[in-house]
Amino acid sequence: MARVTATVPVVPKGQLVYGMQLPVQALSVRIAAPWERDATPADLVRCAQACDDAGFFYIAVCDHVAVPREPAEMMSTQWYDPVATLAYLAASTTRTRLMTNVYIPAYRHPLQVAKTFATLDALSGGRVILGVGAGHLEGEFAALGVPFVGRGALLDEAIDGIVAAWTDEYTSLPGPRWPTHDLGQGPRPAQQPRPPIWIGGSGKPALRRVAERGDGWIPQGTPRKQMPDDIAYVLGHREQVRPGVPIDFGFICEYVYVGEPTWEFPDYTVSGSVQRIVDKLNAMGELGVNHLQIRLRARDVDEMCDQIAAFGSEIGPHLVAGGPQ
């Protein structure tokens, strides 16, 4: 059984908080707006600071080391290194948490991951949320010399190793891939007993991993109608392996535009009155979700920052959670 026998919930009880995967950091066709192609690091900082000012619970970035040529046609090759990016943004923000959505621990030794994020947590004053996933690009695994088959087991071992290193200054890891003995690390994380680990994914293995090892769940593309069954599945399995431990449940929302748009965008965007948007988002809180990943429509960085500010002032104060935990 997993070493992670207790969770570290960070979402305040009864609240429905919200965060954002930042623009500019990754230029995948699936997520990047046209304006991001010509955006600069200064634009990335502006968006992060706008989130910080608007009360966003977290800002998030994703992890790819090297994208093979064929998938790069859709994914692009621009994926800013997540740790370097979050460290840079930590110096320009004060409150918002710094999250990976998601990081692939299997690409590195668990002690390296633990050291990297413990340092970021110490430097940022305890703002790290480590979001992790199993990974999906087989060519990237091959290039890094990591087996693609069995990557779920590698993720389990990595999570256990990271938790062990964060929990004990001197730790030993049993392996099988990364056995170590009596090695110490500092600085220690600012968050005690450790930073939270949120697990990404939507298949049954990922849901079981959330129940067994996770402090939270980051669904990856799970539709609204599937969320009640998946939350129930996680909670049911949790009762078998870690009865009663709290888990922070997330949801990646449809695109949002605060106000009445004066330009055309796809139908799967929630826009219009504050009440309409609030009702749509609070429906997830009623299901047991307590953190939302918001995606905002914008035509340039100025409009993005305006939308971030509008969401924080007009929508955020009305969000509530109340579903089963």
C-alpha cells in the first residue's frame, strides 16, 4: 500500500476556489489563443500578477521536456520549463499558489523532484501545489530513457518517494526503479507537514491513484455529466484504503467570458450575466468540486487581464461549495 496515508487539504472548507492555467507558457493549438503566438515573458508576468490581484487560488503551468515532431504539429514545441517559470513568477506574485498542471515525475529521480519543489516552496513562502500525472507522449519517454509501459507504477513510486523526502530530512527509498538509502535534503518545504500533491487524469487507474495517494484531483477533460460518478468512485475507493481522509476535487471548466461579448467565439463558452456564470460554476460545487480551473476568452493580453480582474471581482465572491467530501 502507498506510503501516503494522510492527505494535506489546502482548499478552505466550504469554499469553491478558482485557478488558471496561464496563457503564453504553452502554445498547443488546443489551448492557446492566437494572441499568445506573439506574446512575451512580460505578458506572462502580467497575467500572473492579474491572477494574484484578483484572488485566484493558483496559477498553473504544464510540463513537457521535448515534443516529437509529429505531435508537435498540434502541441507546438513551446512549453516553458515549469519549475523555472513558477520560480520566476513567484518573485512577481505574493499570494496565489504555484501549481503544475501537470508535472511528469517519472522523467526525474524522486529526490530531484522533491528537492526542486521543496526549494520553490521555501522561496515562495509555502505556495507550491505539485500537480502530477503519468504522461502520454511515448516518444518523449523514449528520448528520456524512461519506460512508457508501466508508467503508472513509476508515478506511484515517484509520489511515494517525493512524500518520503518531504516528510523526513533523511530518507530511504525501497525502489525498484529509484532505491536510495539514508540521504538528506534541505531546504525543507515551508508547508508542513509537506506541500499538497494533486493528481491529474481521468481514467480509472488515475481515480484509484487519487484515492490511494492524492491530496486532490485534477480531471483532464472529464465532462460535467461524468463528474458525479467519478467523484463517487474516488470516495468509494478512498473508504477502502484511507477511510475519511479529505480530498480536494477539481474541475476544468468551459471557457468563460464575463459580460456580454461584442465579438464571436465558439458556443461552448459561458458568458453573459454574473448570475448565469455563477449558477453554471456553482453547479459543480454542489457535486463536491471545491476548486475550478478557469479558462477565459480574450483577444489580447489587455483583455485577458481585464477578464481575470472581472472574474475575481464579479464572479469569485459568489462561488460556494457544498457537495459530498
